[in-house]
Amino acid sequence: MGVNSVSWAPSGALPGAIARKDGAQQNTSARRFVTGGSDNMVKIWEFNPQSNTYSQMGVLPNGHSDWVRDVVWSPTLLSKTYIASASQDKTVRIWTSTNPSDISSWQLAKVLEFGDVLWRVSWSLSGNVLAVSGSDGKVTLWKENLRGEWECVREITE
């Protein structure tokens, strides 16, 4: 199938460890990215310095039922990290993890449902507001409140 979108993990947010030539472990920032594609899946990939290749860590659970049009990793270094995806299935899915190095720690936090196909998602620079655009010509801004619920805080139309 095809990859429609790719987004790098934030720099320094995902610690990793690699073996040095002397056998000791050296902590580094892991090089990871997330993809979304025509196979309806959101996948996380990680660089392996020993083989000098990227390999798939896994697929995020409870994915989409149609093409993933866009995917984005939150740019911040908060206590938890977020990945959001927009789909042809008219939903945005938001996953979160407090330990992004462990693929099994990723949990689906929220499914935002819309009436039209969605094209793009984008996090604010601070990583706490998610912008969503779709075929309806609107941009909606979403934010997680103190109770952990996602709410639309603004709607912008052309």
C-alpha cells in the first residue's frame, strides 16, 4: 500500500541506549518516526545503529477503518507524548504514551468524529492544541482539558 504521511518524534524526547565499541551502553536520543498510510495503519519506526537501518517497532492499537491521510507526533517534551492521525474514515485518533520506547504502552486516548473526510492534523508548537482540517473547509482546534477530555476550543471557516 502507500505511505501518505510521516512525522519525526521530537528530538530528545525518546531516550535510547546503544552499545559502544567498548561494550558499554551510551544513552542517546532514539531516532523514531511515525507513518500513516493506505493500509489504514499508524506505525512507529526506529533506527537501529547496529544494522544502520530503520525497522518497524509496531502498529498503534485501535486504528482507522480507511486510509490515514495525515499523522503527526506532538513536538513537546511533556510527561506523556501524543500522536494524532486524520483519516478518510472521518475520524481523528489521538494516542498517548508515558513510555514511547515500549510499543505496548501506547493507548488510544480519544477518537474525534467528524461529518466529512479529514485531510490534515497539526500540533501547536507547545504541543497542547491540535488543529484539524477536512473537506468541509473548516479548521477546528482541539485541546485536552484538566479532566483529560478533548474539547473543541475554536472553529475557523473560510
